[in-house]
Amino acid sequence: MARIRVARLDEVSPGQPRLVEADGTRIVLIRVGDTVHACDDSCTHHGGPLSEGKLAGTRLTCPWHGWMFDVRTGQCLMPSRGDAVPTYPVHVEDGEVWIEMPAGETPRA
């Protein structure tokens, strides 16, 4: 795993998805209370930008077709047959947000 600094904690507002890039991969950071979650920015349906979606609790809805994902697990909640989005471990240390990317991760557009 490669550990990558992606933001300062004060740049990630609760309830507001934030787009960052890590090793060429577009990642959306989501702050729910004091916890930050990270997942791919690309919806598994047609690649919609999840960073432009709406957050309700821990559910992030794609702005293109309304597919809904649990930001904690990446699981597709609606429709239930949908594929999950990849998620990444997040660490917050000294006000800095770090994510762990798998070694050899192939960057996605």
C-alpha cells in the first residue's frame, strides 16, 4: 500500500464531497461527522462524477442517474444489483488527510 497525503482536514467540509487526485486516480473524500471516507469518483453505472453528487448521511447519490452508494463500504444501495465503488483506507494525522492506495494501482481517468 502506498500512503498518500490528499488534503488538509479543514479542506474537507462535513456533508460536501471533495474531489482529490492520488497517483492519477480521481478520489472523492466525504466527511461524515469527524470521520473521513474515500472512494473512487467514478460511478460504476456510467462513470458519473460522484464528487458532484448529493450526500445524505452516509449515502452518496450519483448526479447522473441516481445510483446510491454507502461511502463507508462502497456498496451500491440503489439499485441493489449495482457494483460497488472501490474505497480506500483513510487516516487523519495532525490535521492532514492520508489515503492508502494499493501497490501497483492502475490510474483511472
